[in-house]
Amino acid sequence: MVTVRSDALYCATRCRVAGNRRRAREATTFPLELVSKPRFVRWDLRARNGKATKVPLTVSGRAASSTDPGTWVSFDTARSSTVGRGFGFVLGEGVGCIDLDDALEAGVVAPWAQLVLDANPHTFVEVSQSGNGLHVFGLLDEGPGRKIRDGRNIEWYSVGRYIALTGVRFGAAPSRLAPLVLPV
């Protein structure tokens, strides 16, 4: 029988090594332009107007705000917290995101979404929490967001919003940010 100290984080050296390797892989999945900024929050699902909504939380579990830097933390702090279901990045300081809802069906990219990806080949793209959307992160000046609902499900934001992250890189997307080309 093996006894483990009550304050031990891992059951054995091999578990500690595996955990550190996994964290190193996660850290390299996200672009340096994201992980170097203290703009991270945790999130959880809450009922709002009869729908499940991803609400931002602090690492202590209180409400966070996408406009209050006092509620944001570093990547490492957010990633290591167990509050809520995951962590997200608060857009701003030149980082924006094009959110493509319902862009994937059985892993196949919808033609309208492929046009957005083709216009932004040099920037980080991840699969969204739903598994059928994509987040195209890139460099974007702060400005008003926009939604396009004309058969395409496109939104883009560059300030005052946060994006729930998965770290599941889409295809061969690079782990860096490039200027975003917005759809019209």
C-alpha cells in the first residue's frame, strides 16, 4: 500500500511529470500574444432568460467583468483554478476574435466559414466549446462588434467581450496572431 501526503498534488513522480508535460502542451497551444496578457477569467454556465449562458467569473468564484481589469488574472492563474467549467480571454489591447457559430458539421467546414478561414490563414483558430464553431483570434483595433445572420453565423469583437477558450487548435492553424481580415 502506498500512502500519499495529504498536501501532495500528485500520487507519484510519474504523475507529476505527466501533469507538467500536459500543462506545457496547453501553454504552447495558445499564442504568446494571448498568454502573455493578464486578461483571463473563469466561466461557468448559468441560466439567463431560460437559456444556458457562459458567465465570466473570478478565480475566487465571484462575478467577473469583461470591462473591469480588476477581475482578470494571468493565464497560469486562470488555467490552474478549478472555479467553473473553464477559462476565457477578455478581448482588447489589440486582440480580437471572429466567432463562427455552426461553422462545422461532422468536422466539415461550411463554405461561408471556409471563406473567413481562407482570408485569415496566418492566425490562431480554435474549435469552440460546442464543437461545431470556430474562434479566429487575431490582431484587431478596438471598435464596435458586429453580428452577421444572413445564413452565416458570424460575430466579431475586439473589446468588452470575453471568449471561452478550449485550446483545441483547428487543423494546422498556427500558434500566433496575425491581423484579422473581417468578413463583409
